Amino acid sequence: MTDPFVVIGGDAAGLSAASKFAREAPDRDVIVFEKGKWVSYAHCGTPYYVKGTVERLTDLLSLSPEQAAERGIDLRRNHEVVGVDTDAETVAVAHDSETFSQPYGDLLVATGARAMTGPIPGTELDGAFTMHGLDSAASVRAALSEPGEFAVDTSIEYVDTALVEKYTDWEPPERVAIVGGGYVGVEMAEAFQAHNIETHLFQRSGHLLPPFGEAVGERVARQLREQGVILHLDTAVEEIVGNRDERVTAVAHDGGTTDVDLALVGIGIRPNTALLADTPVDLGYSGAIAVDEYGATSVNRVYAAGDCAEDRHAVTGEPDWVPLGLTANRAGRAIGQTVAGDPSLVGDIAGTAVVKAFDLECGRVGLLDHEQASAAGFDPVSTTVTAGSRSGYYPGGDDTDVTLVADRNSGRLLGGALVGEDRAAIRIDTLATAIEADMTIDELERLDLAYAPPFSPVWDPVLVAAKVLNGQLE
């Protein structure tokens, strides 16, 4: 066929689009080029594989190459797209030391994002890792295991065996450094502590999980300290130090030097857009690809989705870049349907996210930062309350801290965050739904939420916070 749907990237957005397209348009070919070996895996599960909660690496796979073929997808791994010609409507593909040209009828760029390591020198040393990909996860788990105890599953032909086997003979580290106190840093602190390793976490700012707000960050810091994690807040790591064998021995920071045997860098990600540098495809303010409400770029028949693309924010109505799993899967599926002939909106984003910090559950959504809210044209007002997660007389409850942010003039809910040990994270979905519906704090307060002693007090913590904030607005 001369008008195939070509997808660059074989993970969440790419294979979601390909799967939906193959079902809806079986008369057209769909080709997915993936430069690596792994496809469709649960990146968010990697800390739990390192911890040991997830036993096998293959448990993190969502769709195997064989299953992709059964769906009618022409999946080509180890095929790197090295060029895009939007005039000729072709992509240049490198494979086995050769390069060939592939025409497309429609093109989806789903190239994802890459882990940041700069501007920190020393990230190339043995024992310095980013938690970005299954090979990284397997390598860290091998490094944490006793020599010879970790066996590379050679039946998985796409494991980077050489990389992982480098660490199978290492003595387990006694002390590790985590650089960055975001999602990866907090989750990996729990993973390292499960292996009884002295864990140092360095965070440049004064509190952990910055997107979740100070109330969440402060409570998570207390939890990590109680679990034995040594926190270095307001401390920037300047270098990862190695020895003559080019192996990690320490981290240098603005407070001195801390000896460590292993370093994990989790300071964020950046969208992979270099492939489009010589094309007329527009990038957004964030450096990710600019798209419309259907995932279409500035070039006809070229789409983008996932961690390399922006989306419209549900609160501001403006483009934003919040790379998360559901966003990628949802946008990919919608684009697949659109390309198949049934235009479908990719949907707005609200930055809804949850993270686990040992026994604590944390959730956030919308705009929490007052400066960001003000820059978007709002007059933000906020409150933080503490309320019980269940009826006081029913066992198993816990204090839940709820932060809500609203616009003073309209009363509109702008954002929220929750933290607690008893089903705090799932309550964020109530706030996410309210934001999508453009609800005011007054309307949120009057929601008819479920009540029964084992599940919630009469006034759910979300309703308590709404009641308090509504009083401030009035």
C-alpha cells in the first residue's frame, strides 16, 4: 500500500495509536519504527521492580512484539528513524548499518523523552544510573544483588545482556545517593531502603515533590526521615566522583562530599524532538511539539503524542507539557482513530498525578503554584486542612492533608493536592473531575460524595477543605 500510517516510537502513545488504527482501518498498513528493543512497557513500575515488589522484568511489558503482530501492526524494532522529509512525505530509517526511505500517508511522532543528566559531570561512570528504561532497572537490581545471585533472563532476547551483566558480580552497595527529590527520587528511596542500604537523597530546593506543593513535600520529608532516608534539602549536587576504574565513589555537593557506592540521577526529562529540527513542524514554548486538539502538528498529516508533545491545559486553556502515562495512551488512541477517519479529541490535561512514599499516598492536580496561577490571569487563594479519612471511631483511618487553590474572583477550582496513608491518592480523582467540569469551590462543597464509616467520614476531607476555602472566598 502507498499510504501507510507510520509511527515513530513503540511505547505508550505509538502502540496505542497503531492498535486503534489497525482495528478501525484494516485496509491500510500501519508501520511502527522503534529504535530500541523494548516496546510498550510500564516505565512507572521500574522502581517497584528494583524494590522487588514486581518479581520479573517481563511483568512490566504491556504488549509483546508477537501480540502487536497479531493486531496487524508491522512493528520493526532496532529501526531508528533518522530523518523526516515532510515535503516528500518520507522518513529515513537506519537498520543494520543501512538506511532506507519509507513513504507515509500519515505520520505520528511518538519519540518520548530522555532522562536529564546535565549539568552534572560524572553521570557516565559505572554505578551512575538514571531510572529510564527496563535495562536501567535490571542493571540497578543486579547491582543491589549479591554477586552471582541476579541472573539475566536470557530468554528475553531484547535485554541488554552486556550492560546488565556488568553489575552482576558487584558487591551490593552500602551507601547510595539519589539526586533529585521528584517522583523517581522518592520512589527509589523506598526501593533502596527495602535492600537495607544507607540512602542519601539530595534535593536542590527546600522541599520534596515540588509539583505537589509544600504541604505534601513536608509530610513526605517526615516520612522518609522516619524510614531512615538521609535528606539533604537545599543541596545541589555538583559532580558524581569516580576512581581510576571509572566507578562511582562519591557525590560532590555544595555542602561538601559524601562517599557512596552508587548514584541514581532523577532530575527530570526532556522531550525528544531533535528528529524534527530540519522540518517545518513547530515546537511549543516548552520545547515539546506543538499540537492542536486532535494531536495534529503544524504540518499536514503529521501528528505528535506522548512525552514529546504538548497538550492543552484544562485550567488555563493554554498549551502545556506534563508528560504522564495516561496522557500518552489516551492521545495515541485518539490519533489512531482520527487517522482512521473518525476525528477524535485527544482531551485536555490537568497534570493529575499520584505517587507513593513508603506508606504515604500523594496526589495532585491543576495549578497549585500561586505564581503560575497569577501568570495565567487568576487571583489565587488557597487553604490546607487536615481531616480524618474515615469516621473517627472506625479503625484504620489517618489524617489526610488537603490543599485547594481557587480563583478569588470566580470561585473556580484551580488545583488541589492530598497526602495521607489511607486512600488519599484516589481522592484526587474527585478534584480532577471537578477541574474538568470547571466547577467552583461552592459547587465542589455541595457534591454528594459517598459516606460510610469504613470509607469516609460524613464530611469527606475534600468537602472539608472546600467548605473552609469557600468561607475564605465569601
